[in-house]
Amino acid sequence: VYLKRLDNEIQIKNDIDYKSIMLDLNVVAEGINRKKHKVMVYTEDNENITFAKAILKRRVSDLQFIDVSISCSMLVDLVSMKVSAFTCPHSIIILDGDVRENKSMFKKIRNAKNVLVLPGRESPERMLARYLYNLSDADGLWTRLALGYSKQVCFREYSYEQIMETRENGRQNAKKWFNSQLAFWGRGAVKVLNPLFDSISQERDSFVANFDKMILNFIHD
């Protein structure tokens, strides 16, 4: 049942589909010239958004990333409790890869139709730090990033050991390190994220394939 105002009167509409409701609520009509509907995306933080955009590339034109940081545990709870705004077909949730290490939490979202998990089994910042730290000092990537840039410069402010520390201190070090280096890594950090994803191409391709399958559950044109 859907209530619609017609000629200043509220009328009851039966047998109306979800797409028609969304078109009415957004005051748009179906057609080739109408504004494209975007799917809302909730993530843990801005770093997650940077990784998601880098891996999905042009596909992000279908998405609207919500500018709010919500903890992984809170997102998992919102999904598992079936809070409307955090369910399909209202939004997509993208979580960091380290959720896989928390078995009880991962179990809650395993069958959710709107949850994607970034590649890896650690936070995306640490996955990138591990990749860069294991590169040879002579790898051509360093000089392609910026004149004078090197592994030593990359880990000068925050050492690899500090980034990989356990608990909250290490997590915050990883985020601070990541953001301190963004100026060297190109727009959207693609100069380092593209090589990283190439090094884990199977996981990258699986994430993209899961997204392509998932997006079909959402209203977009």
C-alpha cells in the first residue's frame, strides 16, 4: 500500500511496485533524459572509500558515497538487525578486509545481499604498507611516484613496525601514515593502488565481479 497526493487528496495506491514508489518520491519520471539514480554506499571511513573507488574505477558513477565514518561493528549490527537504510535495495555497505579475521562478526554479514568486503585480511592501509615495504628499494615504482621519493621517504614519519602495531595505536598509525603520503600517490592514490591491485588480481577481480552481481539488485539506470 502506498499513499499518494492527487488533487490535494491522499489516495491509496495498491499493487504499486518499488521502482514506481522511488520515482514518485524523487519526483522524477522514467526516461532517457532523467537524472541517473545513484546507489548510496556506507563505508567505515574515507580510506575505505579511496580503496573502493580505485578498485571499482568507472563503476563508481553508479554510486553515492555517504560522507560519514561508521565503525565496522556498527555497520555489521545495522545490517544484521535489518535497519531499513542499511539493507538491500536501499544501500551498499563496503567493509575493510580485516572483518574476515573476526569470525563472529563476519558470520553476521556472510549472507547479506548488500555487503562487500575489500580484498585482504587486514585493514586496507596495512595491506598497502605491506606491499610497499616488500618492494625492492630499486623498484621503478618509487621514482615514478615523485622525484626523490623512496621507500625511506615513504616510511620516514611512520615506520613499518609502527603501522603494523596491534590494537588501536597501530590502526591509527596506519591511517596517519596513509594520509601523510597521499600527496605523492596521485589523484585517488591510484599510482600505488593500481600496482597493489595488480599484485592481487584474483582478489580484485572477485571483488569487482561481486559488485557487478550485487548492483543488479538495486535501482539504477
